[in-house]
Amino acid sequence: ISLLQQQQALLDEYTQADLAQCLNSQQALQLNALAGFSAARVANLVRAWLGLFTHVLPAQKQLTEIISQALTAKTDAQLLIQLAQGQLRRHQAHLYFVKPTKPLSDAPLNGEQLTLDDGRVLSKQLGQGIRAPTEHEHVTVRFGCNSARIKPLNKPGSNTVKHWFKDIKLAPWLRSSVPLIFYNDDLVQVVGYFISAEHSAEQGIYWECKV
């Protein structure tokens, strides 16, 4: 029993070392870091990684299929594997565990801050950003407006939100949660990413979104 406990402790130590080596700052698994690992080591690592997010782990056959799909998918493939408590998604050679979320509601921005449906707080700051709205402009936050157009400051030309998200390689499942600030129907800020060149101001305002 003592020997088995020592072996398990050693395995746990190696597993934690592999996790530290293969995770990025969003706790996504860097698939390129698995190159050269044995099949058993990869399976152990993926199982431990899934354990960070869910207690319902896949059976051995499903785990083998997950690993096979994740490692062999083409670079631009939209890999999606449904599990009991979330989805596995591949993006930019990383494997993400994505938990289901509810759509966020559009809302007016009449004050200095707003608590969003997911608990994040959207707050107005002073500084280099966009000009303040006029009395005839209604300020709102909206979500999922992929066809809305904006000419970001220091970017060439005007294009859709969808285009700019692809340009910065933002994961598809994160895009619908990015707050979009509108003055009437003009998109003036993509919070955390872009401000409108047509509405920019050195001494202006901008919106931040924090947990």
C-alpha cells in the first residue's frame, strides 16, 4: 500500500508538471506542447485537464476519440465536442473547455456603471477614448451585433465587428459576450478592443468591463 501511494504521488507530481507546461493563461491546453508525449501521458494529461472544469469525465473510448480529433483537426477547423457539462472547442492550436452561458441582454447606459447579466461590471472612465454623447444620442450596450460596422482607431478602413474579431483571432464563443457601445445606432466602442476613429477624443470617455 505504501508503494502504491508513493507511485500515485509521483504520478500526481508529473501530472501537475505537465499541466503547468501545457496550459495558457486562460487554462486552455496548448496542443503543440503535447508533441513527443506518449499516448498514455497525453491521455493522463487530458483527463487531469478536464478535471479542472468538470467532475463528469468521459469514458476511455470517448477520451481517445477526443484526443484524436483535437490533435488531427486542421488549423482552421471548428472543432466542437459536446460533453455533459460543457463543450470542447479548438482555436489557434489550443483546446478550450467552454461552459454554457445565457445570452446577454442589451441595455441603456444612463449612469456611470452597469452590472451585466453575467455579473461583470461595465463602468465609464475618463481619458483618451471616444467623445461624450450629445443630448440627442442614446447610449446603449448591445451584444452579438456581428454585422455592425466600425472604423477602429489606427486600423485601415471600416468593416464589420465579425471581420475585426477574426482579424484579432478572438475565439468565436467569446465574441457574443463582448460589450458593444452604441450612440443611437452608431457603434463607437468594442469594449476591450476598439474605439471608433470617427468618434475618438484625446480627452474623452471609454468603457471598461471587469469581473
